[in-house]
Amino acid sequence: MKPVTLERLDHTLYPDRTRVLLRPFHFMSDQRALTICARIMELPEEEVHGLLEQLSASFGKRHRKLREFFQKRFDEVQPYLPASQPPSSERALLLGACFSHEYSLEAAALFNPSIVPHPDSTGLKNDTLRFVLSLRSTGEGHISSITFRTGTLDANAHLTFDPAGHYCVEPAPAPHAGFEKPVFERKLEEMGLAGGFSQQVLKTLEPSFTLSELRNHIRVALLQLRTPNPETEARARKILVLAQANYEVRFEPDSPMSERVLFPATPAQSNGIEDARFVLFQDEFGRKTYYATFTAYDGRQIQPQLLETPDFLDFKFITLTGSAVQNKGMALFPRKIQGKYAMLGRQDYENIYIMFSEHLHFWNTAQVLLKPAFPWEFIQMGNCGSPIETEAGWLALSHGVGPMRKYCIGAFLLDLKDPTRVLGRLRQPLIEPREGEREGYVPNVVYTCGALRHGRMLLIPYATADYAVTFASVSLDDVLGAME
């Protein structure tokens, strides 16, 4: 068995507390909001002007379109003001500022990297690859969001990063995002929400409908009830929550990739968007789409979900349903196999499973693919990103947990035509925590959510101690040659 020579690269991305996002600041009660609005309304206009000038001087260089954000927040809290007392334009902005705050995206950690080819490869030398690196940024309250960095990689494993942008921005909701009725009906069925009420709601909707149209149909269906029915009202809320979890957003085209932030936006994501595993997927017609499986976390429960984007400007958030949609770590193969989508994942907290489906949103069957075999993975196994196609088979990185909850990165090989067949696996870890990588947010952990193939080389971004991100390169031939 040939030894695997791993080269750790001299690049580390540390959490940067100066990367702050402008966010709505929500108070605990309507009464408190009313009280704050009343205090602002009592201020003399001259003092309002001075306070707003101070805010602009203190925060204007930290955010794009600061006043536009204040105005938007004022529009949202305006119902707390008496209609008979409209504020001046400056007072409206000051009110909006009272309901806004900064969130430091990386205050706690920057980890769980995933890497894919960049959608724009123009102007590069033949041996150079441009990439997009996604990162899990974690801040106050352990809330995680997805951020991005870009750079280039050449054939000699020279890694160059584009300068990170100064600002952080969120996308805007897509104005005409819609739902396909057959897919939505199937999701209702998978979630046990199908029945008379849902049929009544959907029967007069068009084959493609919007969230506002669905909300109106739910309201009409509830009004048609002869007597209030708590069970039906609960079902109506669940239907609406499902719809809200499937949404679309769009970044401004002139926003640098490193400034774009996908921050939790739904109840299921309220405590974080975690462990995104991006893959460049090519369908049977040659069309390419980026997908990312991720874990939505609400503070109590986890829910595997899916991201879809053609260009890292427009994103669709999609719920995954079915009996096999469980646990963490789902990772999509980069193409269909035998006419079906294929996915790695976990159904328990120990083994790696493989699953297949004819529809990307629905997963109902799974079978055990790999069980722990070596001491460094005896406690738990999981995948570390989407499989990479090679002439020898599907190469997949894995994580193993051993004594003292030490996480290491390994690898295994699957048959190209039948990936339920394991062709080989590494007996020893490919990467394990060394001195200098053990201390951080979670000690003794190295972890990745995906590697990048460039010719006969693998670039592996990996997090150290769930705190910072570093990089290693390894010969693809060395890894394949070391398989047992």
C-alpha cells in the first residue's frame, strides 16, 4: 500500500469579528415597542437631527444603504405609531434605527468549508481553476449562516484568495417566486397534511401559485368553516409554514461574492443554517446547477434541506421530505446514476447510508453503506461532502469519531455504476488534528464539507477545532493507491 503524502498549505481563514450584518432588532413585546416609539416621538426635532447625524457618522461606513435600511424598519414598525401623529422623515429614520442592530457573523467561529468550481472561469490560464468556498459563520447565540470566499488554484497547489469585501449584505426575496402544485401536494402528503382542508385550499389555485395566493386561499377556506376548528386551524398553520420554508432570494448583481450572506430566514432555520455541502450537478442534458444540502436548526430539531442556485446570485431554499430525510450530513452525487438522483447521508448517529430517488425533493429509501471498522471511527461515521468522480470510482471523504471524541477525515471508494458497492477505504485517517489544530471552539476536530479535484490533485479545505479553516492538498493517485 502506497503512503499518502498530505501537504498542509500556508493559508488559514480565521473568524473576523468586524464582519457585521445589519439586521432587524426585535423586542420582546408589543408594549415595549410602543413605549420606545413614544419616547422617540417626544424628542425635539433638533435632537432627532443630531442623533441621526451621530448614527450616520458611527455606522455609515460600516454598511451599504444604511438609511434605506432604517426606512425599511420604520415601515415595518409604523403600526406602533398613532395615525394622527406622522413623524418627520428624520424621526422616521431614527425610529427605524431603534429597531435595528449589528450582528457579528463570525464572532464565535468560521468553519465547515465546502468548495466548488466558480461559475465564471473567464480570463484564467489553462492550469488554473477559480473556485467558490462556502463557510459556516457562527456568531452570537450560536446562530450559523452561509458566507462565501473566492479564489484560484493552479496545478502546483498554489492557492490565492480574492480580497474579502468590506460589507455584508443579505439577499432580497424574489418578487414572483412560486410553487408547482403537484410538488406542493406531494409534500403535503409526505408530511401528513393532505386531506379535505388542503384539497379545498388547493383546488382553485393555478398549477403555479405564489405564497400570497396560497395565504389568501387558506384565509378563505378558514372563513368558510361553520364553526372554529382548532385542529383545522393548526393544519392551516402547518401548510403555511411549509410554504414559507420553500422560498427564493436574489442578491444584487454588483455585490461581491464575499459580501453575500445567507442568514436564517424561517422558523426551521431560526438557530442556524449549518454544514452546507455544495456540489456542481450536471443533468442528463448537460445543464449545470449548484446544489447544497444543509441542516436547518430551530434550537430543538434539525431538518435536512436543499439550496439551488445557477450562479450564486439567485437561490432557492427547498424542503426535503420522505422517510429517508433524517439526521445530518446528506450529500448529493454530482450526477444521476442509472437515471436516479443519489445521496449519501445518515439515518442514525453511527453509519453512512446511501439513498436513491427519482425526484430531488423526495427521499424514501436508504440502505447502510459503511459501518465503523477502525478504532479512529468506532464511535461514529459520516460523509464529508459530495462524492468526486474518478476513473477508479466515486471518491468520498468521510469523518470518523474515535476516543475522546476526536474527529478525523478519511476516504472511501464506490463503484461508478453501482455505488452501493464499496471498492475500498482508507485504513488510516487522511487528516487528523495535529498540534496547533486541536484547540478552538470544539477541541480535537478536523472536518470538511467537501473537497475540490483539480487534475490529479485534491484540494481539501478543512476546519480545525470548529473554529478556523485551513487547507491541504494531496495527490489523487496517492489516495486511490492507498485504498484497501
